Amino acid sequence: MDDLADLTACLPPELRGTGTTITRIAAGLSGAGVYRVEAAGHAFVLKVAAATEDQAAWRRAVAIQQHAAAVGLAPAVIYSDDGRRSIVTDLVADRSFVALYRGPGHQAAVELLGTTVRRLHALPPPAGAPPLDGRGFLAQFWERLRGFALPAFVVEAVEGLLAEEAPPREGGPVLSHNDLNPSNLLYDGQAIVILDWATAGPNERLYDPAVLAMFLRMDEADCLRLLCAYQGEPVALLPDRFRYLRRLVAALAGSASLFLARRLKHPGGADTLEAALPLGGFYQQMQTGALKLGTPEGQWAFGLSLVKESLSLGALPP
């Protein structure tokens, strides 16, 4: 939905006018459109769901985001339109969480992540919503990739995970964001604000920390620091379930990226494990502009890097 009249209709009446500007920011895997809105001397973000998105799921995600915004975990919700499946939020000035994480405040950044996830998981999960099944999602993406030319190491990693006996879950479901990759984290100078609540819902408590640990490539010491801050008590050893979930999340995100590459008409290939960029190497290529997400080559390389990361984290001992 890039027609200006249609987009303007998604705004509250007080933000519609000749002085309003709407600029596209991004489009995600779901097909949702994200736009920057300048109106009445302020900046906002407009997100419009894809026409194929389930309306009940959209309503549930908006309700979750409103609860999160009320406790400062998400940008303030200004307006939502049920019929158009659109939501307008404040634009949060980002002081770069990644810069904080990579700088002298690294340990404090890890601890801030842990306490932020603890606050999130303290919110009540939506009634009647089914818990997310990461392994089931991986199986779904793997089925969608059937017939696509994939490297042998990708097949080995994904099919190995699907065949593996997983460690048991720990505790009951909590309200989980389910996609805490760095692009969904803003740092306003004091707290972390979380974006993109489309996949939020009940899940096991270690899933969100495992997502953070994987995407941020945390070593064991940082993983322990993250879990200590999250649980509010010392953690001596990484739980087997946490270790498993890091690998599962990497393979799931990698499969989703490869699926998007296929949808963008990438021909596939037989790249070797050695030739695939490590995840840190992919991030460097993205920073220089050599690779870009949203392009066939970028999504392909990202998918391979994520699956390589899954393999590098190692299988649990029998």
C-alpha cells in the first residue's frame, strides 16, 4: 500500500493535511509496509499489515503492543485502524543499542537486555493464543524450501535439528516477543524500546534470551550474564534447553531468509560451509553496503550465515 491517499486514510484525522509527509522505510518478510510520517511538527511511524495477514492475529499483536507501550517497552501507540490493519506509533530517537553493546558499556548493555526481557515476560500473555512452536515453524519453512537448490551443509543442519530429540522445556509459557533481533531494539539513552510485535505471543521463557544471544553472537560469559540479569539470580551453567534454542533460532531465521531469497528469485546454489560468511562477517559486509537485506543476494548470504552459525554452536552431547 504505497498510494498516498490510502496511507493518509490510515492516520488519525488530526495528522491528515497538506503539510503531512509519508516516506516508506521498509517492508518485512510478512509484506507489511512501514512508513515515517511527519505531521503537526512531530515524527511518527505508520505500519500497515499485508492484506494476507490474519486479522485476529493482527488484533492480538496490537493489543500486546499497547500493553508493552504502557510500561515503556514499546513506542507509544497513537492510533490504530482495525479495518485497514494499520497502527501509528511515536518515532523513538535511537541512540543505537548496538553501539552501546559494542562499546565500553558492554556488560551493562547485556544486563539491560536481561532485565528488559524479564519486564516483558512479566506481562500477561493473551488469553487463548497458542504458544509459538519454533521447531514447528522450522519444519514449515523447510517444507516451503522443498525443490530449492540448497547447500549440503544447510540440509545437514536443518534436518539434523528436526530429527534431534530436544531437551525438555523449562517452565510454563510467558509473553514472548519472539523476534528480538538487533534491528528491533532501540536505545533511547536509558532504556531499550522494542519494535515489531507482529510475532509476539506465548512461548517458553528461554526463547527470547536465546534469540538475543544468537543474533548478538554472545560468548558463554555474556550468555550467563544475560540469564543472571533475566532471572535475577546467579546462573552457573547454561541450560541445555537454552543451548538448543540458540541453534534452533539460527536455523529457523536462516531458513526464513533463504525462503525470502527464493521468493526474490535467487536461483539457489551449492555453496560450501567454508565459503559461507560467518555471521559476524555478514554483518561487516552489510555495514559496508556490499550486501543488503531485501535483495536476493543479501537474503541468500544472510540465510547461509545464520545456518553456519547454528552449526558452529554445536549439537548437544548424547
